[in-house]
Amino acid sequence: MLRRFFSYYRPYKKLFLLDFCCAVLLAILELGFPLAVSYVIDTLLPGGDWGLILTACAVLLVIYVINTFLQFIVTYWGHMLGINIETDMRKKLFDHVQKLSFRFFDNTKTGHLISRLTNDLFEIGEVAHHGPEDMFIAAMTLVGAFGIMAYINLELAVLTFIIVPIIIWLVLYFNGRMTKAVDTLFSHMANFNARVEDTVGGIRVVQAFSNENHERKLFKADNLRFRDAKVYSYKLIGLNSSITYMLMRLVSVFVLIAGTWFVIKGELDYGQFVAFVLLTNIFFKPIEKINAVIESYPKGIAGFKRYVQLMETEPDVADSPGAVAVDRLRGDIRYRDVSFGYEGEAKVLQNIDLTIRAGETIAFVGPSGAGKTTLCSLLPRFYEIEGGSISVDGYDIRDLKLESLRKQIGIVQQDVFLFAGTIRENIVYGKLGASDDDIWAAARRARLEEFILAQPDGLETVVGERGVKLSGGQKQRLAIARMFLKNPPILILDEATSALDTETEAAIQQSLAELSVGRTTLVIAHRLATIKNADRIVVVTENGITEEGRHEELVGAGGVYSRLHHAQFGGR
Ligand code: ADP
Ligand code: MG
């Protein structure tokens, strides 16, 4: 864990060394200050030589200027180190999360991921900067201060040092509790983010049901849980720092009494006494620092643990070692004895055998929940099949590079997801870097051109989050334009027009028909009228594929399809 943590310092070795050296130098100069004071009081003051005293002050001033400079480097460059490490980790985490598979996202809340990428990493960055530096300097200052104190008066030094083991015990005790508290705090914060994400994302539903009060209560509960966790952590911090404070003051008083006694006995000079008191304060500084670590260290550790956990989550679906890239497939698809289930033992699909010839349009119909969408989502390997095989043009899809496989497949779904940008950004998503001519051509073929031209901002029209500013038909056209641009040999239309009114549906069907020309097309349809002309119709039920054939054949066969047909069109 620690090794892994330090591996992130590697690119910033120089920065780390610079920061570290400056911090050490700073600590040394601060340690020297009491000695200088003792020298001035015991040696220079009795002599009354103003020239020497002023020179000593001038030297002191120079040291302070150097200190200021060092302080700047430690604060500025040190934090630079922290933020650089934080940025690197964030980049790695984002890259990694993007590669995770559908299964992961099915079971993960967006708000939790946002928490990982923002708050958690911020805390790691803080520890990355302060952790090693503070610990080392604290240790060094402690030893240094003790050394000088022992040099001045060994007995007094040893007596003062007794506080250290007690403090270390305290730190360990509170650190353990704090680690647990921070863990709770972080998960409450993540829940809290997830709640906001959910409520804001679903605000239209919330308001439509007038359930603001319900959401308010849920939010309030999360908010209070977060508060309680935070209050508890501050209680720990408060307890720890006040106990430490008390111990340190006890030592101060003790040093005053014992010091005075030593002075009266003649074993300590006045200057040495003052130096000792000053040193005690320097001695306390690292203790305060170690104390502050109680707050930041568990946060960084908790954050880093979550980070590592997420980084170690392997994508369920990934390129196999010998995966090949293909340029353009024809679209000969074969499912052989395919079985698949989402969770546990329950299988959604079992022993599926299906052959789809290149260029063919094949339609899937059947009751909702039978597994039509699932069947199609196995083709781009959104989920890994559990048994059997799927091949395209003779390549097992597991032997193809994911990127190159997915380039071959275009999916238009019922609920189109649009990004919160402009029409242009959403169309060009089909082929990043496409020229304006290509974008317009795609828009024309999707019959979106007129709409775009009617907008004052044209292609730069903002579509709103998830495309809320567009109608269902417009969104669907945009998705089709995006697909024309992508131009894949295999097309999956998953109830693409099911949510639209009949008139819009008919219009969009035309665009879809145009889109599917020359492509292997898998259509999932709810309304049978839209698939009458399919080359083949496949009926999927809970028992798998139960019927297969052309429209007329299936209507005549008197099975599930003919029943569906009669239900939708009436008569016999
Ligand atoms: P269809 O498209 O035929 O209506 P689906 O393929 O969407 O059916 O769903 C088939 C079954 O798989 C359903 O019982 C559904 O509840 C389940 N299912 C679908 N998607 C998921 C998922 N991401 N995680 C778990 N179960 C799922
Ligand atoms: Mg479906």
C-alpha cells in the first residue's frame, strides 16, 4: 500500500527533494534560534558591546529572510507536488473507470464515483504533500531539540522527553478511531453526492409527482448523517488536541519549576534557562504537527484505499491477449449455443442459436423482459457471454479488439442519450473530427437539416442536459444522423421508435430504413407494423427463440407471433 503510494512520487523526484531539503533546512534554522538567543544573553549582553549585538541581530535578520524564502518554497512547491500527484491519480482513475464494463456501472452510483474523483483525491493530495515531509521533520526536530536540550542539561531534557511516548500512544489511539470515523464520513459524503445526483437527475419526475417533500426528507436524513459523522470526527480531534495541549502545558510548568531550581543550584545559566524554555516550545511544534496528522492522515488513507480498490476493479470485458483489429466487417453474425445471465444462477438466455447473414434485416419480437435487448447487447460485448460463442464474419468476438468490434456496430435505442453540448457535438460523436460537409450530409439523411436550419444558432444550438430541449423525434433524428456519420456495417435498432407518436414514428421509420440499407440490421420492435418487411422475424420468449421465419409464414403458423399479430391488428 505504502509502496504503491510512493510510486506516484516518481515523476516528481526533483520537486520532492527540493521541497524536502528546504523543509529540513527550515527546521534546522529554527532549531538554531534558541542557541543564538542563549549566546546573546549569556555572552554578548554582559559584555555590553553594541557592535557585536547589532551584528548578531543582523545575522538573525538574514536568517529570517532565508527562512521566509524557504517557507515560500515549502508551501508553494510542496503543494505543487501534492496537486500534481492528485492530478495524476485523478487522470488514471478516470481513464480506468471509463474502461470498466456495463456490469460495473449497473451496480455503481454516479455520485459515489464523483466523490472518488473529487473529495477523496483532494485528501490524498494533501497527505501526499504533508505526510512524509511533516513526519520526517517532526522526527528530526524532536531529536534535534532533544539533543540541544540534553547538551544544555541532560536531566531536565530527559524529564521533558517523558511526554513523547505518552503523546505517541495518544496519536496511535486517536488515529485508529479517526480512521474508522473518516471511513464513515466519506461513505456518507458519497451517499450525499449520489442523492443530489439522483434527485437533480430526476427532478422532472420529482416535481411531476410533487414529491419535493419526500426528497427533502431523504436529503435531510443524509445531510444529518453526514453532519453527525463530521461532528464525531471533530470530537476526536478536539479531545486529542486538548489532551495534548494539557500535557504540553504541564511540561512547560514543570520545566519552569525544575529550571528555576537548577538555576538556583547554579547548574544552569540564565541564558541557558531561556534557551531551554524556547526549545521546549520548538519541541512542542512537531508534537502539534503529529497531532494535525490525526486529522489529515486518516482522510488520505481512507481516500487512497478507495482509490486503490477502484483501480483494482478489473473490467469484466477486456481485450484478450492475442486480440486482432479488423478494418470493416461484412456482418455475418452467428450465435452458437449462447447462454447468459446478469446475476447469479438465473439465466436470461440459454442455448441460443442464431445465424444472421450479412446485409440481412432481422427482427426480434416477443414479450417484454424476454431478453431481446440482452441478446443484442452481447454482440458488442457489453456483457460477456457465459457459454457458447458469438462470431462475426468467422471471428469469435472475443478474439477481436473491443474498440474495433464496437466500431462495426451502431445502436439506436428508444431513449437516446445526448450529451449536454450542441447539436454539432452530438452528431460529430459518431465520427470525431468529421468535416462540416459530412455533418450536414448526415443531418440531411436523418431529415434533421430543416430543423437545424430553423434554429437561430444552427449546429451550435445547445440541446440541454441529456437533450431535454429537443422533442423525442428530434432526439431520435439526431441519433440517426450520428449513426449515418459512424456508418457501421452492423446496426441494432432497439425499439428506436417505440416512444414516438405514430406520425413521427412513420417518418423516422423511413430514415431508419435508409440507414439500414447495406447493413446487417437487428431490429427489436414492439409494433409489428414496423417490421413486416424484415427478411426474417425471430420470436424471443422466456424459453429462448421459439419461432423464426418471414411475416406471412409466422402469421400462418399460429404461434406466439400470430397471437401478437392478432392482438395488434385484430380479426382473423
Ligand atoms: P427485453 O429487451 O426483451 O424486454 P431485456 O433483455 O431488457 O428484455 O431483459 C431481460 C431480463 O434481464 C429481464 O428480466 C430484466 O429484468 C433483466 N435485465 C435486463 N438488464 C439487466 C441488467 N443490466 N442487470 C440485471 N438484469 C437485467
Ligand atoms: Mg428491450
